[in-house]
Amino acid sequence: MKLLGKILTVLALVALAACGRGPSGGRAVMAGQGSGPQFGDSAPHPWVGGHPYDHPVHGIDISRWQGDIDWNRVRTSGVSFAFIKATEGGDHADPNFRRYWREAAQARIPRGAYHYFYFCRSGAQQAAWFIANVPKERGAMPPVLDLEWTASKTCPHRPPSHEVLREAKIFKDILQQHYGQRPIIYTTVDFYRDNNLGSWPEEFWLRSVAGHPRIVYPGQRYTFWQYTGTGVVPGIGGNVDLNVFAGSPAQWRAWLSQRLQ
């Protein structure tokens, strides 16, 4: 195991022990997992303002590029949740989504689906496409709206902020009505700043791969933090995005009880 992975494991174990004991009287651990994260980072770096390794609840987000996944190894490595790419724009579906969705459930890993938003289709069109591809399923985590500037040759459009917020709100409202849960908003630093997303009373999943979100997104509350795109997880070949939940194992269980469909 890489040195960073060992450090991560030790820190996670300490954090878990500090959380006290679960309802059965045993040491509190991540939902469904063993002793703590057993993964690392292929490109570690110093952190500004704090690091993610003291968070006890970790997860992944994936797309077709992860290829075949051994979900049982992923689960026992310390992964507590998975966000799976489902769709983008109004006409593209990830070819591995259905398989990952089924396999993650079989491994008893809480999972949710995410949509990569394009600015050349209306929010209503994209919501309809997501609904056509993502089942409404009891026990799934809330859907996620991925808002970032696209680097697409077919859709280089960068609309003004008021247009972004209008179409994204339409998308969110339609999904909330259909799935019964308000979508989580995933975003990046530049998009967040360019579109004043801090004004939104939404639940956020923030990307910050160099500094702690409290430094990068000052004052912003968040539920999930994506901290690297070069994670190493047993059961997944190559790099994978790693994330943490902003809370203790007990808070994670409470969040699941409130936010599962």
C-alpha cells in the first residue's frame, strides 16, 4: 500500500474511534464497511487549510472510464457511497450506467446518479432525458446536477448567469417532482464564482482538489467534497475520483435515512 494510503487509513481509524460507539455497542464505522479506508492517491500533494483524510466517510464517483469494477472489493476497501454518471446534455447516456447501478446495489453500496449539464439544451429537455434513463427506485440517493463549464466543441456556449440559474432551476424542479428528492448540486470553483451559486439554498457537493472547501468556498455549507481525481481504490483499475461526506458515521446514517428515495 502506498504511504499516503497508510496515512489515510490510520487517520480514518482514529477519527472513527473518536466518534464513539454505534447502536449495537461496537465501534462506529462507515455504513456497511470494515475498519476504514484502504485507498490512496497516485498524485498526492500538500493541502491548504486542511485535508480530507480525517473524514471517516469516503466515497467515489465514476463513469464509463472506470471499466470493469469489483464492487465487493470496493465496498470492503472503505467506500461508503458511489455517484454514477448517467447522462449528459439531452442525448448522451453513459453506456456503463445501468450495469454500475445494478452492481453497486448488489454490493450494498448506497448510490446515486448524476447528470452533466450542457448549455445548448433547455433544462426541461435535459430533465426529460435523465428521467428516461435513471429509474425511480426506492433506496437510491438523490439525483445530482453536475454544473460546470463544458469543454465541448459541439457546445462551447457560456450563457449569462441568469440564464444558467433559470434553466438549472427548471431541471431541479422537474427532478424533485419526479423522484421525490431535491437534487444535489455538484460544482467547480470557477463555475460557482461565475454564477453566484452561493446565493442558492441548495445542498452542495463541491470540487476542491488543492485546498479545503472552507478556504476555497468561504462560508458555503456542503454535504460532499470531491478532493481528488487521482484516487487509487482496490477493485478499480486506474485513477478514480474520491469524495468525503462532511460528517460523522452517525450523521451519515442520519443523512441516508432522510435523503434516500
